Amino acid sequence: MEIFEILLNVLSWIFVLVGSFLMVLGAIGILRFHGFWARLHAASVIESGGMIFLLAGMCLQAGDFLIFFKLAFIGLFLFITGPTSTHALASAALLDRSKPKKESN
């Protein structure tokens, strides 16, 4: 194996592992957090951070340009629609007069 291929494999696996860690962390956050607003934040971390790292790792592993292009297009689509859907959910909750609950000591 060439040194460039080894470096590419190591970098892609680092991206995949970081993305997987963020996905698991966000899923735990959705299950453990109380209230709509905290869970919405955990879901946005999953969609933004985890998705970007996972797709970047998969793009580095793609051998064909067409596969790379498809993955990049999926990433661009999710990068645009993820924050938009989170914003729409938060706006709908605010219009419904749902306020974040204050923590009790």
C-alpha cells in the first residue's frame, strides 16, 4: 500500500468514528434530556455534526467520482434541510406559546 492510501484510510476512519460518536451521543441526549427544547438541540447536533463527519468519511472512501458526487449531493441536501426543519419546529413551538421550562434546584 502506498502512504497516500494509508493516510486516506486513516483519515476516513477517523471521520466515520467521530461521526458515529456524535450520532450516539445525540441519540442518548434525545432519550435523556427533559423537555422539547433540549431534545431539539440534541437532534440538531445529530443532524449537523454527525452527518457531516460520516459523509466526509464515506466520501474519502469512495473510489468512483460518481459515488463521491452522489454522497456530496446528499450531504449538501441534508446540510440545507436539517437546520431548516429544526428552525421550523422551533418556530412552531414558539407560536404555540411553548416556553422553555426553568430548572428547579
